[in-house]
Amino acid sequence: MTKSGSAVLILLLFICPIVIPVQLTTAESLNTIYVDDDNTDGPWDGSMEHPFQYIQDGIDAASEGDTVFVRNGQYKENIVIDQSIFLRGEQKINTIIDGGKKSDVICIEDDEVKVSNFFITNGGIHTFDAGIKLFSSENSISANIIDNNMVGIFLQNSSDNLITENIFIDGQVGLHLNFSSNFNLISKNSFSNLSYGMSLSYSSNNILLNNTLNTSRFGMLIDLESSFNKVSENIVCNSKWGIFFGSSNNNISFNYIANNHEGIRMDEYSSSNTVCGNLIVSNWGGISLYESTSNNKISSNVICNNTVGVGLYLSNSNEIKENNFIDNSYHVNMENSFFNTWNRNYWDDWIGFGPKLITGKIEIWNVGIFPWFEFDWHPAKKPYDISGGGMNR
């Protein structure tokens, strides 16, 4: 044997004992652990033949990357996930985790956890008790029914998560993003019969896309320094406030907003938000700007069949352009609001020549009420072709 051949052989003898155990360790860690509440008598080893009775036992027996598969049944547990696993139910309508009104039903403390296909109900009775609570990032929560919790899913300093295709029903808050929960994608979820469908506090750069929100006090509440969020292609209906903003630099585009008391409301120093391409129909107030809101851009929306199309109340220096105002009882209601710019909107009651006169009022306490006028100097002669509005799914 040549010297080079001997060298190769010696090298292989050193490498093989090292490589082979590493491969086995990796393979052994990617297991499926089974849980079935029908196995009340044991034995319990997490195998398909001898599943654990309780979900927490399955989680505790898992290693990083494992799947814990939970058979149909009712599991009265409050569980903690502290490593990166995939927790998967057999059928979401029949795989029930019931928190018994004690604390969080599921608490996720590690990154890269997946939870899918469960009916999650009866979290605790305190304000921030949740169906699922996340203190970590890069998780995926999908295809669950989340019912009767104070908060359905609560994110605390939790970013880069995917929350998709869940059903939120019958609770106080469907989804709450709190304190630096940023860069999350919230997509294709449905929310109904809640006080708040979604709410954001001190959370930015999130995408709220293609969700359906129905019958809540607040469809969406984006408040308290939550900026640079994109709210797009959602259906928001039958709420007191469809989308309520108390923050700045957000984008609200291509949503269908109907049958709310107020479709979009901006309040208390909301500035530099963009409202574009929405279908805003059959609300009492289509878009309402209150109390020192300013420098917002409202463009290319269909504002139709509302009692008040756009209401400005102590709101200044906003730009309203290239919208369709059609069949509203009052296209504009303007009170103590100044220096707003109206440009190239379509008004179905414009006389066809000259500027469109926009009337408002100034009310000075203990003095009187005086008329105020602004103008759209270049009204559009025909409606704009505006598509989208969350309906083209």
C-alpha cells in the first residue's frame, strides 16, 4: 500500500467513529411522541401503542425538533412548552385543551414552536390570561379554534411569528400584541363575538392580512405608539369601531369595511397614516378623524352609502384625494378642522363645473357657531375604478 493510501485509511478510521454517532443522535431526536387521554391505565412511554395520557408528559419527554401528536379527546391541562417542538392535534374540533379557567392554557417560552389543530378554551379569568401566551419568537400558531378566553393569543415581546388560519370566538380579546411584538404576520384568521378582535400596543412593523373580523366592539385597535403596521385585505364588519387608530405611520389598504358604527376612526394625535384603496360602505361614519389627528393621507377609497362619508373633528392638515364619494347622507362633516386638502375626488352631487364646495363649522365656546368652507378645486368628472377592498380573495 502506498503512503498516500495509508494516510487516507488512517484518516477514515478517525472520521467514521465521529460522524456515525452524530448522525444517529440527530435521527433519534426527530421522533413523534403520542398522547391519548383514553390510555388511563398505562403503560405510558409515548409510543403509538402506549401513548402518554397527558399532553404535558408528552412535551416533557420530547427533545428539540420532536412532534407531540395528540389524539382526539378532552385534556384539562395548563401546559408549558419550553423547547422547540411541533404540538399537533388530531382534529381541531375534537382535540380539546381546557384550561379550567386557571391561568394560560398554553404558555410558549422557547423559539420555533409550532402549535396546530386544537380547540383551546377556558383560559383564566385575569386580564391577560390567554388561550396561548407567547414570550418567544419565530413560532407558528395555525389552524386552531380559540374559544372563551380573556385573550385568545397574547404576544409579549414576541416577534417574527406566523399566526394563521385560526378561529377566535367568544371572549374579551382575540389577539393582543404587546410591548415590542414586532414583525409578526397575522393572516387568514377569523374573529367573532369579541370585545376586541385584534389589539396592538407598543408593537410595530406587523402585517395584518386577509383576516375576517365580525361583531366586536373594536374590530382592530392599533394604539399606543404602534407604528409602521400594514393592515390590508381584511373584512371588518358589524362592530362599533371597525379599525380604531391611536397611533401614527400605519398603512390601511384594500380592506372591506362595512356595517360598523365607524368604519375607520383615528383619535388622539394619530398622524401620517395612509388610508388607501378601501371599500368603506354602509357605516354610520365611514372615516372619522378626531382630536388633533393630522397629516393623514386618504386616497383612492370608495366611500359609499354611509351616513357621514368623512368626518373631521379637530383634525387638521390632512390630504383627501381621488376618492369616490357616492350615496352618503353627508359626504363630509367638518367641525373645527382647518387646512385640509381636497383634490380630485369624485362627488356624486357635484354640479359639474367649478370647484366642489365643502362646508363645515367653527364652534367657539360661549361665543357661537360660524360657517367654515374648504374646496376641492379639481373634482373628478366620473368615478374612479378602484378594485380590492378585501373582497378579491
